[in-house]
Amino acid sequence: MEDRPIFIAGPDRSGTTLLYALLASHPNISMVRRMNYWRWFNERYGDLNVPENFERLLDRLLHYKRIKRLDPDGERIRNEFLQGEHSYARLIAILLRQNAEKAGKPRWGDKSLHTEHYADLAFSQFPQAKIIHMTRDPRDRYASVRKRFGKDSPRLAAATGRWLNSMKAALRNQKNYPERYLIVRYEDLAAYPEETSRKICQFIGEVYSPEMLTMAGETEYRNSGGNSSFNKIQPGTISTRSIGRYHEVLSPYETLFIQRFSDTLMLEFNYPLDDVQLSVLQKIKYFTWFLPYHYLRMRAWKFINFILCKRKAPPPANRFLDGRTESNLTLGGSHVKPYVQ
């Protein structure tokens, strides 16, 4: 079994699940979803040479819903772990190797949101890893957020801030790790799935397989409506319907707000800006109320997010089968880099 993991990065509603379904359908690649290893588990339980720390961590992993779905063999994981280096990365590798072995695949990977903020840690723990970062037009991404959470949900400020943080991290990581970090536009993957999948396979060192486009390795996603939040599509089909959908969903104010703060990065990734025209009354409303209101909300979101990251809050209890989490997870993790969305 190879430890050449593939990690999918990027914010929600950016096409990360589409890429996950394609990679999970490759005959050589086993993928899992939202393990959130670096955010919620890595270095939070102290030195794993201490048996009590290891057992606490293993217990939480085996009760974590996303991992429990993999039906891991806890006793086998324990026995194998105790025979070698007692590190966090090795424990996760053992768990995901076991899952890949059950699928008859030699390589494993994970799709967890915001992995881009842990790239340095990922590459230090897994030197042979590759990270693929999905990006999407922030206007379309916010349109999808609105579709997902409801049009009246005030998420514009947070959605804009999250996209900006993610893309800044993407560019920084690509500069620091040019051979190990790839940025893929959702629009390219949706419009040219075979061509883009071939480029992705070349990047990760795998031969392209037509099975990827069937998405047979992730039937739940394939059959649930695919890569469109707005319309169900034929199973196994990759649609471009969601590209440019923001024109029908967002108000001119929302489009202007996103472009005002994201314009430089949007142009960097070839997302042309709209020439939004407002009447005199609309301009007064936009500049006197809408813009300052959402700008202050975005600043508040960044501040609150920073505080939450500094606190290194444990994962929510509802992520575990027993509804239990621990309040002292930071005992062993004082040196962990803060999570920044």
C-alpha cells in the first residue's frame, strides 16, 4: 500500500464533491469525505507514546460518524500502530490504508473542506502527498450557498470572506509547492471533464481512466442530482447548468459587493467582472446602507473566525455517534497552526 495520499481542498460549494466522485471512481484511488483530520484531531491528544492519549484518540476516531461509516477494524488499527512510530499521521494512514485495501485500491485520499489552510502540515506529514484545490466563481458559489441555505440567510459577508481566504491560501500554496499543489477551476472540470480529469491524473501520477466520468465510485452523489444545486440531472452526467447561474439568483447589490472585494483574485482566475449599472436611488441605497452593513459583517466574521481558530475548539458533539466530545483537546496541541477559513 502506497502512502501517496491525494487531498482535495477548497471551500464548500466549489465543486470539491464532484472532484471527489471522479477520483473515487478511479480504479487505483480510494477516497473518503470530511475526515477533518487536521482541523479536529491532529496533535490534540498529546504524545501518542503515552498509551492513554493514543486510546483516547482512537476512541474518538472510531466514534466519529464519517469514519464509522468506513467500518474500521479498531483492533487491527491498534495492533499495527503499536508496531511502529507513534505519530498522528501514521495512525491516519493506517486507518485509510485499511479502507483502501477493502476496496482493492492501492492509493487513498480525503476530501475535507479548508485543507488549503493546512498545506504545510499536510506536506510535512506526507511528503509524497498531492493537494488539488477546487475554486469557483465567487458569485456562482454564493448563489449555490443561497440555494443551499435559503435566499434570506445573511451569508454574503461570510461567503465573500471565506472565498478570499481560501484563494489567498491557494496561491500561497501553489507558489510554495508548485509540483505538489494544483488549482482546478470548477468551470473547467464541469465544461471539459475528460480533458481536465486527464490533467489531474497527470498531476497525481495516475493513468487516466474513463471510469472516472461514470462516478460509479460515489453512487450517492451520482444519483442525487449531480453537480447542480438548482436542477437534478441525469445520473452520471456532469452539467454546466450552474455556471453563470448567479445572474438569475443574486441581486445587483450582491454581485457588486462580491466584485468590490474579490476583483483582483477573480481576474487572476479568469472570472470576468460584470458591469453592473445602478440608478441614482439604487446607488444611494447601495453606498449608504448595503455596502457598509455587509462590509462590517465581513469584518466581524473574520474577527470571530480568528478567535474561534485561536481557541482550537473541539469538533461538535453531534459529529460523534455517542454525542460526546472533549473540552481539553488542546492539551497536546499548543503548537498547532490555527485554523483559518
